[in-house]
Amino acid sequence: MSHPTTTPGQDTTPGQDTTPGQDTTPGQDTTPGQGTTPDLDTTPGQGIALDARGIRFEGGPRLVLCASLFYFRLPREQWRARLAQVRASGYTCVDVYLPWNFHETAPGRWSFEGRRDVAAFLDLAQEEGLYVIARPGPYICSEWDGGALPAWLGLDPQLRVRQHEPRFLDRVIAWFDQALPLLAERQYPANGPVIMVQLENELDFFDCEDRTGYLTALRDQAVRHGITVPLIACSGQGDLEGATGDVPGVVPACNFYPDDDSPHIEPEVRRYAELLAERDLPLLITETNRRHRTLRRLLASGASLIAPYLQSSGWNFGYTPSAGNWGRPGNLMSHGYDFGGYVSSTGAERPEYAEAQILARVIDTLGPRLALAVPTVPHTPVTTDFPTSSSPSALRLDGGGLLLAVPHLGTRTGAGPGAGTGTAVVNGVPVAVAADSCPLMPVDVPLTPWGHEGTLTLASADLVAAGEGVLVFSSEVPVTVVVGDARAEIPAPAPGAPERAAVAGLTLVALAPADAVRLRSTDRNGTVRLDEPVPARPAAAPVAVRRARRRVDTAVPERAAGRHEEPPTLESLGVYRGRGTYRTTTDLTGVDELLLAGASDIVDLTVGGRARPTIAGFGATRRIDVREATGPVDVEAVVEIWGHANFDDARLPALRLGALRGLGTVWTVRETTDVSALWEVHGHWAGRPAPLRELGGWSSTRVGLPVTYTREIRTATAAALHLKGLVEPVRVTVTDGEPRTLHAENPWISLPAGTHRISVTLPHHPSGGGLRAELLALDPVTDWTCSAQDDDLLTGFATEAAPRQEVEVLLPLSLAPGEEAWLDVDLPPSHDGLLLRPDGTQIRVTGWAGGECVGRVWAGDRPDFSGGDADVLWIPPGWSGLTLLVRGAAGPEAPELGVLWLESAD
């Protein structure tokens, strides 16, 4: 990774050759460069105050740029460097989740040591001059295992997560008793950097029955523990009441994730700024997109806090990624937790990092005038020859003038200065605007605070520094500046070649963005001093590793977990992260298929010695063809937890928040009967006696209105009703039970032995596909012997000091489905760490280094992944040793580990 340096660099005075490191023109530095924001003030006093004008600190009002930075996704030895990196970007705050299940590793077993020492992380943030917004949940989402809710909560059938319910609140109180004192001891301004504490997370996405009671209980716990900074609660889809319960003392915040190219961002954001101003509150945007073109639009629309998620990326070590992200069934979160923010998972700075530094300079230059600004719609129309906002925003600055945002939503074409340039007309003045940019243009701004009596009537570019007699702008296109009635045009600056002009007694300097981020100071005569650029290190070519040491004795210890009539959940066996094995023998005489219901996350199933294709599902019922097996056969299933659901998705059982993991229930299918006919029709104009039709076969002109089909079904055994060809969700009622929704992802309903009256209600869809119904008569597969391998046991085996006997192997390494190989791999030293990319087919690779599990890679036929690069493992710098567990997965190709590619992580 690289960081901006403060070493004096290059002076570029007009008409003079430049020499690195040497000031070529005498004069007094009058314009501060990067890093002029006051350091975090910890003097006792009033602390943080919020009102409709913004956020007030002890040192005065301040607009806050905040980057998410998570201690639990970083090696502890990198905490300080990553915090310093955020501070050097110009951001002044980090938001930090505290994941409950990261600290309560088993019921009542707490850990706040090593990488879990959140107090030390907060102290480092203060030392690095950063404020902190702490987010202790109890639910955090964050694409983290279970949204940070401990997996064992689901073992209590009476406990209901994220509800105003005594059993859940008792467990939350135990968590808050651990976490909140750490935050209370580190509140701004007396003892630390914490300026806000968030309760819950996007509760408006969740069906909470008593929002007011639930948020009141959380608020009361925060107050009990001495939290005095503002308590906030963020809305995920704009439902302020749904997120806060309108509880007094809980400040609503907003999360916005718009389409970056939408022309309608500004009016939506201004509406929320107005709604909150009516409550005398500022607009706090606690999550949003990472692109600074969009962040500028949010700023101009009235945001006092802007916290893009996820600017500074990290890594999901071990078994911590979640499953079912953002409602996509079968979607797994990668170990690289990266959505393209300005810092990668491994710490590399991306081009957006420089955009952050420039925006921070604009905010620093305008200071309190911007922090106290209020949003408005510019009275003078802005016309453009490029796609832009449908309703541009401006900020009415404290003390006079506007800051106008003019987004160019077009794409860049060509190369060099001016490529993709459009023209906007502002106050009758045509100005150049680069494609894919959003300059913040000062309009009618008094220059008195910078020692000049005039007015900056218009500037078409970002004002990144100002001092007595000099204004400095950042732009890649020509800059138009109007002071009073005098107008100046500055050519587009090239990197290393500032352009200058003079108007109304002022010196105007235009810097290319690459120079603006290195600006240290500027003299009154326009001499520019820049910090030295950080030289880029050449990227090393990937290295192929073809040798490894295979452990001869690969018998991983298993913890016996007893015999069970039906397969238990892994959590009931004490496995909250890790895997377990289920074994039984069953008679498959006359059986063509098994029915597997509720299995999740990853299931390697072997029946009669034959491996079945690996299942990666979340409770969806599956049919397993076993026609080739007969008589008593052994059945074995290895079930691995990828992660618990972090979002609440009702379409699949294991995607519900708090759902447990395991094999589910296994049945032999004794008989399959088509029951598509003889359904009574109720609805529309169907009269009495009820007509009999096939399921879905009623003809009606009332398209989209519901029709109910009813019939009686008798079964002597347990059974499953399957609606084949289901596209649209339907409502199913069994006798007098509660209606249930069936849908394409899981069109099954289980039935006990007996007689049932089934009612299926579906919208009339004459052009839809044919809907069929079949009934499967079932017998349970019972008498299971279980064993457990949690993440602690696997990590202990992988990282033991004296590994078992080993033999050298050359890759490629072929495995049978279900076969495992433990490999120890020698790594070269690396300053920035290494990325390991296993190349193979139908294999799952789990890696350990530095005493921790670094993650897992699945090569070959696999489910969807989201997040960062799902094909690599990161070995952080200083994490010694590398051990791999390679497991063959059944699928369309034979399992094989071909080669291990090592890449530099810089």
C-alpha cells in the first residue's frame, strides 16, 4: 500500500524551471495544503450537538466524511496503518460495527483480546485523529455471519430475534453489558473519539412487530451504560419511523444506494433533508455509494454526514462470511469483503482515493461556511449540453453565496485534457465540465474570509485552497472564474504544469487533480509547492507453485456428537462455525429417490459409496436419484456452514434470519401420485356446486384476480405436496391452518399422515405455464450417528506445531469426490502479503496462515458469490506458514488441484 508523504516536493513557479525538493521563489506560505483539519479535540465540554444546520463539535460546526473500517476484518498489526490511510484520504471519521458473535464465541464465552480488542482499535483511531461512529447492533447485517446474531439464538424456539421479546432482550443486555462500557469510556470529547452510537441497523427492512418498544429497550440500555453522544438508527429504504420507532432520543439517519447515473438523486435526498429539518435535525447519511461524483451530489443536497459503504475494504477471515446476501437465493459472500471502495481488501489505494482527497480539500477550504449550509434549488437555471441532474442542488453557504453541484453524467471519450468535456451555462456564463465529474462551483461567495473585499461571482471548478490574494482550483478542463464583474479563463492544467491567471487583484491557480492531492502550500504570487509523489512499485508477475508437502496421516479429529433419531442441526451439536458429519444405514429396496428437506449450506452426500453432486442450498427441498442403489446402503453427509443468513429472505428456510444449519430431514420416497385433477373452484363467478377443474384450469376474463382451488388429499404416511411449474407465488392452506406462501424457489409443503383439505389460491394467469401437483409418500431415514468439527478444532489441527509425517507432491493433484488432502506450502517473504489463487476443478480449498483460517475458495461448478474476488485467499504480511485443506467435490468434472498461483497483494 502507499500513503501520501509530507516530504517537500516540486515547486512550479511560472516561467521558471522546476527542481524537485527546492523552493525556487521566495515568499510566505499563505495557503494550507492537505491535513489542515483540526486534530480531534478531547477537551471536556458540550460534546456533539445536532440541529437542522448540521453537526457541531466543541471546535465548531463540521461536515463529516466517514469511511467504514472494520477491525474484525483486518489483521491487528495493520490497524494503525489502515486508520492512518483513512485520515490521509481527508476523511475525518470511521464507522465501526461491533459484531456480537465475534466477541461471544460460544454462549457466555467472551473474548476482547488480540484481533477482538475493539478498545485498542478505538484508542488507535483517536491517536490517528479520527472520530468514530460505533455500531454495536445487536444486528449489524454487514454481510457478516448471521448479521452478528449468535447462531445459538436459534436453538430457543421461543426466542425471536430483533423483536421486543424478553428472551432476545435478555441476550442483548448481556452483549450490551460487555460492549457499551467500552464505548462509554471512549466518548467524545472527554476520553475518546466516539461521536455517535448506532442502535440496530436498517430495521425498516425487517418485520418487527413492536418497533417502538424494541428501540426504546435498546435506547434505555445505552442510557443506562452512560452513552451521552447522539444515538442514531439508520433506515435502509427511507422509512424513518420503521428504523427508529419514532423513539425520543433516537436520531433517524438514512442509507442511500442510488444508481450513480440516475438524474433523480438530488430531489430524493433533499426531501429527506427537509423532513429531518422539520425535526430540527441534520441529514446523516450513514451508508451510501462509494463514488465521489455521487457523494458530491449528496453533499450539495444537504447531507451533514456522508459515510460511503464500503470505502476501506477488508477480509472475512475464517468461517465468518454470510449467506443469502441481498435476497439472492444461493448467493454466498466471498472472503474478500470488497465492493470497489477507495482501498482494496489488501490495502491498495484505488483512483477513487485521490477523489476523496480532493473533495476533502474543498470541504476544508470552505470550513464552517459549508458545515452550516442549507440545501436549496438554484434560482438561476443551469442548462447543459450533457446528461445531468433533473433538479440540481446547491448549498446556501453560511455568510452568503452558493455552492452549486453540476454533475456530468456522461462517459469519458478520447484521451488527454478536455476529453469528454461538455458545456454548462451557469448564471449566463458558459463553463466547461468534464465527463463523469461533478464540480462544486462557488457562486456569489464573499471573499472577505480570505482577505479580499470582492465577491467570487462564479468559479467553474473545485476550490481546493484559498488564502490572502490567491485562489487554487482543481480541474482537468479549462476553468472560468468571475470576480465581481471581471472574468478570467484558465487553460486546462496538465499534471506537473499548473496554469495561472490574475483577476481583480487575485492570483488564480489551476492544478490538475494529480497535483491537487499533493498540494502543500501556495505563495501569494502563485508559486505552488507539492509533496513528492509516492513512486509506484512495479507489479510482480504471478508465480506458479507446483510443489507441496502432503500430510500422510490426514485423519482430522472428530468430536463424537451422539446418535439421533433424525439429523440434528449443527448448532445443537455445538458447531456454530465449521462442519459436521452424519452417517446412517437405510434400506433402499424399491426406492427410486430420496427427498432432502432443509439442508444447508454445503452438503457432500454419499449414498451406497457413490458421491452425489455437491448441494449448495439453503433449505430448498431436493430430490436425490438413488435408482442404482438397493438393499441396505450406507448414507454419509458432510455438511459445512458457509455462513448464517445476514438478511431475512422468506423464500428459503435457511435464508431466514436466525435459521440453523445442518442436513435437515431425509426421506425415502415410497410412491408418487399425480393430484393435478379434481380441484374445486372458488372465486370469480364460479357458483354452487363448485366446478371441478384441474389445478389452475379455471377460465376467466378477470386476469390477475385470485382463484382458489380446493381438494381433499388422504395419505397413510408422511407426505410432501409438490407444485410443479410454479412461477408466481401462491397461498396454500392445509385444513384450518395458517396460509403459507409457496414460490418457485421452494414449491413444497409437508403433510403428516391423515386427511387434509388443501386450498391453493393463485392469481388467474391465462397465459402462464401449466401447473401440476404431485404427492410424494414418504418414510423418514432415521438412526443417525453424528460427529462435529468446529472451526477451533479444524484450526488447531491445521496449525499444530509438529505436523504429522509428510511427503512431497507435485501438482496437479487428483482427488476422488469427498476425498481430502492436507497440504503444507512454503511461501516466499512478501512486504505486502500474498494472494493465493488455487487453479483447479471441483475442489474446495480452505487455508490457514499465522494461526488463523484465512478463508475458502471453491473452484469449478459452484453457486453465485458476491463481494470481492471469490477465487483468492489473502495471506497478510507477517502471517507465517500456509496449510491447505483440499476437498474434492462431486460435479460435472473430476476434482483436481492444478496449480497454486501466488500474486503480490500490493
